[in-house]
Amino acid sequence: MPFKPFDLTGKVALVTGGNSGIGLGMAQGLAAAGASVAIWGRNAAKNAAARETLLAEGGAVEALEVDVADEQAVVDAMAETLARLGRIDTCIANAGVGGGAPLTEQTTEEWRRVTTVNLDAVFWTFREAIRHMVERSEKGNAGGSLLVTSSVSAIDGAPRNQAYASSKAGVLAMVRGTAVEFARYGIRANAILPGWIATEMTERLQSWDAFNDKAIGRVPMRRWGEGEDFAGIAVYFASDASRFHTGDSVIIDGGYTIY
């Protein structure tokens, strides 16, 4: 038989924050590899546009309007996703928000806004996906892949971004504990740590000449990352090629953190 470890035909993947940037790049890779894909996002218009983009890759695509900062919305959206697509083999918790200020000026409200989306929502999303995967495993259909979008801010010093960095570091610990706890069900959990990526979150920085000179100039690949740079890693972690790979954190930053 031909060796096709990256064939996702018959698999179903969920990507939160999947209507733009890294999330859309991952969703495109998954769809192109044969997976049926569900994307969650808050903006209905962006969801619709992303859905059309993904349909061009072939396969089933569902787009749900979901605010992951709302626990009940996550619970309900997971149930709706399962009702529409029947199962979830890969769950990618990618939705995230930024925001920064000098530490002495940061408010508890801002801290909660960032950590709720970047940490609490990952917990809710993974919890609901795992419940489904464990139930499926106990019926003889084991397996599942969980992936979270962290950030190199989790391991670098991130001044004025303590809430963001703390949340992105927190999900790394969540992944390691989850990987150990649910390995017996064939469920894997991993994280990716993007560097400087051209998304809506970094839009202001992209047009800042000094930043491009001093920060992007330090990236050995000499460019901003793009959403499509994450298509391959998403397919890898969703596929049987990574069936023994769990509890890991993979840096994707064009070499920035090692230079």
C-alpha cells in the first residue's frame, strides 16, 4: 500500500479562531488534506468568507459564530459541531486576543479579558472535546489530537504583555498534563509557539518601520510569518504521522528565538 500518513480523508477537525490568520491557514491545510473542517469565530462576515475559501479545498465545512470567552457558548458550540459533523478527531484551540500596557498600569479587567480568551477558553474547549473523544474511545474508537496556539512570548521576556505571556505559558502546562492524563485513550495534546506572524493582532506593528528593522530584521528568514506557514504543522498533528508525538511544544518563528 502507498504510504499516506498525511491523508485526512474521513477525519473531522475543529479550529477556533479559524476565520483568519493562523487559524485560517491551519484550516486550509486540513481541508486540503481531506478533512472536514469546522471553524469558530465571532465575526459572522469573516466566518462566511473563510467558509467559502475552505470550500474551494473540497469537503464539508461548517462555520459557527462563537465567543469562546463565554463558557456556555463553548459547550453549546461543541455540541452543535458534533451534531453537524458527527465527530471531532482534531481540536485546535487557536482563538486568542492581545493587549498590553506597562505592568503598573494594567488593570484587573484587562488581565481577565486576555486570560479568559487565551487560557480559560482553551480549558473549556479542550474539556468539551476530550469528553467526546473519551466517550468515543470507550466505544472502541480511540484517538484524538488536541493542539493549542501558544506564543514565543511564553518563553521570552514579554514586557508590557504579562497577561498575554502568562496565558500563553499556562496553556503549555495544560498541554503537558493533558497529554499524560489522556494518553491511555489514544488522545494526544501538543502546542505550537508562533513568532512574529502577520495577522490582525500585529497589524499596527507591520507598518512600523523601526519594528520591522529591529525585530523582523532579527528573524533569520527575514520576513513576517504568514497564516499559511501553519498549514503543514496542523496537518502533521492531525494525522497518523504524529500518532506517538504528544506533550510537546513546537516553535515556528523563522529562527527568531535562536538568533
